[in-house]
Amino acid sequence: MGFFDQYLLTILTFLPLGTALGLFGSGALALAMGRSGLPPALWRAVGLSSAGLNFLLSLRLFAAFDPTVTGMQMVEYGAWIPEYGINYYVGVDGISLLLVLLTTFLMPIVLLSSWTDISRSIKSYIFFMLFLETGMIGTFVALNVFQFYVFWEVMLIPMYFIIGIWGGPRRIYAAVKFFLFTMVGSLLMLVAILVIYYLSLEQTGTLNFDLLAPPWSEVPALLDTVIPVEGVWWQTQYWLFAAFALAFAIKVPMVPLHTWLPDAHVEAPTAGSVVLAGVLLKMGTYGFLRFALPLFPVAAIDLTPWFLGLSVTGIIYGSLVAMIQADIKKLVAYSSVAHLGFVMLGIFALNVQGMNGAVLQMVNHGLSTGALFLLVGMLYERRHTRLIENFGGVARPMPVFACFFGIVTMSSIGLPMLNGFVGEFLILLGTFLVYPGWAALATSGVVLAAAYMLWMFRRVMFGPVDIEENRKLIDLNPRERLVLVAIVIPIIWIGVYPEPFLRRIEPSVSQLVEDVRSRAEDQAAIALVGADVLEERP
């Protein structure tokens, strides 16, 4: 491995923030020298170039990733605060790889799409978007739990300002609600992290926040800690799992913890909605896979029926509420509740097929729903309304727009040969193998999705053009076409040929399923007859 590949994850993580700080410092220096600072156009150009370069670097990560290896790759490890077991520890496997790629892919698209949409405080906007990219990538690659928590919290800051400064009329309410909901779950998760840290110290005599030991070390890590199933209530798997699960479920969001999402989506600028739906919601589902299931396997397996029920409830509830929305953006927001319900269903199927589908569907949802928010934003720029009743016959003045909207709509409802079908099929297949009843109920969500998406599409795109403003609508310009072509390409690619992605996901998912089940058996055995049972095994 060369020097570049050795530090590729660090470069991917901190290049956006480094660019933002460099622009800020250069502007401050220019002001100190009596000049007017860097022009907004330069901030836009450098910010977009940085995001584009980061995406190209992530393609190198994708190409260098070995799909036959189940463990972490591209690992970087260094002491940060070693006396407390806090290290800089990053790496990717098949689960986090695609989420890093999704993040770097969406960011230049978002910046390019908002080229004319954001017209005030442009420098601050570019700064916060690049800052947010660093927080998102850092969360996906962190393997030290303290480091993960830092990046998890850091993400809140730029997103709060993006909603609060460039959002709609109720932006302050939406930003504060988003911040408070996430903070409540995060603080409970922090308490649970400290409890696990204490248990690890008791059992191993070492201070360590590393989730797993690096490949070259045999020092015990948090995954080597036996977390009691019974005993002091706040040290048991069920309570600790609940603390982690609450933080992740809020971020997903799962019903009934979803109420912050529609407000955040509706009030956020288009770019904020795309990043929120495309990446931030995946932090919750990723957290379940990376932390909650491996650390608390007994609790996760025992509580699976509850999560299956909540997942199916989210699928049906989100679909029914989406069906009655008058605002296109709010309809897409509630569709996210339903789609993320499918992801959670695949995770708690606890088998390879379901989890493969869940990981792929995280990417699919980011592409399809992100594209829907982009399309809604482009329509809003022209008409300054999102109410379905104010449209009709849009396909006549905007045929290219209607074509893209149709492709993305079909992707969202899971039409075969488009990306949404592959993920949903694997999720339903995996769930049906172990919980056929839940799978049958979840299938109704596919039908409901077709109902509300096609009904919305028909009312907006077809019929007579009764409103004069709609006759004057201008079709997509070259910049907007470039943005949509870029996002439609992977939508079709994954739908037609998902093998390159599934090949990288499956080994890590298989290892995760095996680890969760074997750790659950071992820890349940310890709870029943004591640790000696493990020593007596051949």
C-alpha cells in the first residue's frame, strides 16, 4: 500500500473541512490586508472543486477495496489521548464503503444544484456544507467509539445552521426541533458508551474506546467486553441497547420518533433536504449495524419482534400519511419514513439477504429521494409553490423535467430495472425467509408507494394546463440537466447490474450476521451457567 492509499480515509475525511478553513483563512487574511476578502464566486468554485475531488478520491477507495476480505480495510490508527484509550482509528468494510461513496457523490451534486438557489451568505453556506461533509464521512469511518461520538455530534452544527439560515418561514422552529431531538438521543447514547467503557475497564484492566482491535494488535477492545444480560439494571444489555437504539431510531427516524423529519425537510433548503435524506438519515441505520447489534447481540435478538413491528408500522404509516399530503415536498418527506422502515426491516431480519438489501437500500434511498428533492426544488424555483393543486400539465412546457421526474418516481416505487427494486426485493426476501407474516404486511407498503407517488405524478405532470403561470414554465437548463443525469446514471446502473455493489457488501454482512449470532449464544450461555461453559467447549 502506497503513502496515498495509506492515508486515503484521512484525506477523504478532512479535505472538505481543510478547504473550508483554507478559504476562511484566506478571506480573513485578505481583509487584514485591506482588501474586500474572497469573492463569493471563488468560494463556490473552490467548494465545488473540493467536493468533486473528494468524489474522485472515493472512487479510488472503491477500486482499491478488496471484496473478498471481511474485516476492515484502509485502516489508520494513531494515539490521540492514549491515557484514556482515545485513539484516531478509521477503516471501512463493505457496509461503510458505499455510504462513504454516497456521501462524496451527493455533495458536488448538491453544491452544483444550489448554484443559483442560494443567493445570500454564500461564503457561510459553502463553509457549512464542506464542514458537514467532513462530519458525515468521519462518522462512517470511525472505529473508536469516542471518535464516532465526536463526529456524530459535529454533524449537528452545520445542519442546524443550514436549516436555520437558508430554510423556509418556520426554519428556526425546524432547526431547533431537529437539534433537540437528536441531542436527547445522543446524550443517552453517551451515558451508555461510558457504562461500556467502565465494564471494559473492569474486565480487561485497560482503558479503551476502540470498537475492535486493529488487525496487528491483540489488545482487548469494546467488542471483547461481556455485557451482562442480568444484574445491575443500568449495566445490562437491554438498557444499554435501548440507549443506543433510541439515538439511532431518532436519526432514522422510526415511528413514533419521526415528528422532527417533516418539519426539517419542508423548511430546509433543497440542498439541506437532499443531504438530510441522502446521508444523515443513514447515520441511524448504520449505527444499528455497526454498534447496536454487535455490542448487544442478546438484546438485539430478543427485541427483534418489537423492531419488526415498528418497521412495518413505519412503512404503512409513512405511506398513508404521504398519500394525503397537499405539499409535494412533505409527501416526499413522509415517503422517507416508509422507505427507511424497509431498511430497518432488512436489518432486523438478521440474515444475509435482508441485511444486504438494507445496506443497498440505504444507497438507493439516498439516490432516489435525493433526486426527488432536487426535482421539487427545481419546480419551486420556477413557481415558488409546492402545492400539488397549483400544478397540472407541467409535462407540456417542461418535457425534459417530466422525463427525469418519471424515472425517479419509478425508482422510488421499486420498478424492476431501477435501483429501488433490488433493495426492496432482497429485504422482503430476507424477511420472508424468517418472518413471512411481517414480510406480507410490508409488501403492502410497495403497493401504497405506487399509489401515492403515481397519483402525485399524474396530478402534477398531466392533464390540462389550467393555471396561466404553468404555461410559462421554462424547461431544465444545462446545469440542471447535468445534475439529474449524474444522479440517474447510478439509479439505472444499480437496477440493471447491482453485482459490483453487492459483491462488496456481502462478505462484511455475512461476517456481521455470524458474529451477532455467535456472540449472542456465548453471552446467553454466560448468563445461564457462568463463564466456565466456554472453557469446557472443545
